[in-house]
Amino acid sequence: MSMPSCAAWGPRHSNYFIVTTPAGQTIAMGEFAPASRGYQPQLALMVEDVWQRRGIGTWLTRRILRTAARSELRTVYADVLGENVPALQHFRGFGGVVESWEQGTAQLAIPVPEQDGPPQHPDGPTAEPAAAT
């Protein structure tokens, strides 16, 4: 099994996370943007289809929530298309609650857990892409 890696960088007020394979292929991306200029703190996530359901989105969401915890936030928000049932279920698994619907998009409020020490897998999850169908 190959182990994807995760890099984080960003301008002063956002943190971006890129998950790559050992060959350098980008397979997932995430963003945490703290509240600024009247905006709520946001969490965004994307995992390539063939890499979904392998724990990468869960691992990446946990990492982003740890970053939010270091910013002493209690809640972050994610906008999800209402038709994206797997993403809605993913964020509900983290305690996310739909706070509003607008033009087919749900805004979920996701509680930020208290910081609980270092991540269990600091270099990222171990995963392989799904078999081609």
C-alpha cells in the first residue's frame, strides 16, 4: 500500500491542505478559512472519486478541525450541494447540523472538538485507489 502525504500552507488567514500520492498525484484538497471580514469560519473538502471511501476525507476533516481548534473556534461551516448525500452524511458524522438551505446548497455547522493532542497518523492515511470499474 502506498501512503499519501499531506502538505499544508496558506496565506495569513487560510490554511490549505493537499493530499498527494508518493508519485505526486493530488488526490484530495481541503481548506480552513477562519472568520474574517464578517464571514464565518469555513471548511472545504474535495477527494478524487477513486480515492473516496478510503478514510482520506475523514482524516483530512480531522486535521482541518484540529487547525480550527488551535484557532480557539467552537464551530466551522461547510457549504454542501443538497444532492451530494455522501458529503452531507460525512459532515453529519462530525456532528454537523444543517443550519440553512439556499438555492440547493446546505450550510452545515460543524462543532470543533477540543484539541486532543497530536494526530494519530501524522503523515496521512494509508490508502489505495478503488479498482476501476
